Amino acid sequence: MADVHTPEQRSYNMSRIRGRDTTPERIVRSLVHGMGYRFRLHRRDLPGTPDLVFPGRRKIIFVHGCFWHMHRCRYGRVVPKTNAEFWQNKRLAAVQRDRRHRRQLRAAGWDVLTIWECWTRQIDERLIDRLQTFLAADGK
């Protein structure tokens, strides 16, 4: 099946997809800041360039997009109809890279939490509780 967009339109659409400061990430940052926690953003010296880093607590939060990181929700299970093999390989590589980064971070003594984009679509007590529990835990 041919792409419904011209190569120029597709290139423009893809260029609009951000890797940082996304809406889900900003939502999580706002919630965590409102809880009184302070953090660093996108530390490039850590594997995976984590979205939120709490150095004193040795905790890290990744905010992942469901499609790009193949979450098990309905958004992550979407299979592109055009160039399906390319997208499958690209997304699987992201999942494997995520696993490797989590392993490296845990081996270095960091606690890691992944928040999924779909969890931020409707802010509820489960997300807030998950964040509070993770950040308040001693981790030792």
C-alpha cells in the first residue's frame, strides 16, 4: 500500500515529532513538581538520557510514548500499514535499547520507573499514587 502523503508531507510530519518536552513528559513533570520534588532533565551522562532524574534519591523516570516503545495498550499495538517491516524493526530496536538502558541504570544503583503516554491522557489517582510511591520509597 502506498503512503497517503507525499515524501515532503511525510518528512514534515515526522519532523514535528519531538523527543523531549512532550505533552506527557510535561504532565509528569508538573505532577512531580507539585508534589514538592525537584529533578534534573535529560541527563546526557546517563544511559538513555532519562527524562527526569532525582540525583539525591538515585531515582529516574522515563516517560515513553506508547507507539514508539510498543506499550501493550491500544496505542502501542498499532501496526503501520505502510512500510510495516521498517517500523516493526525500528520499534523493536527501541524496546531492546530501553531494556539495555534500564539494566545499565539498575546496575549503577539507580531505581527506574517508566510512565506510559496513555497513563497521562487521563490524570487519575493511580498515576499520582504510582509516582508518590516510587519517589517516597527508600530503594535500599
